[in-house]
Amino acid sequence: MDVTASFLAGSLLSWAMPLALLIGVLVWWMVVLRRRGGGEDA
């Protein structure tokens, strides 16, 4: 049972971690672009 749980956790992390990283980068870029756009208008 431990092998199955370990394999399942590993397979979930193998796609969840890159997806979380991608979402984090996209959110960071949205914040940067929004801040840059607001700075040019003001």
C-alpha cells in the first residue's frame, strides 16, 4: 500500500509542481504588466 501511495503522490507532484510554477509566473507577469501600464498613464 505504501508503494501505491508513494507512486500516486509522485505522479501528482510531477504535474502539479510545474503547473503551480506556470500559474505563479503568469500571475507575476500580470502584476508587473498592470503596474507598468498604470505607471505610464499617471
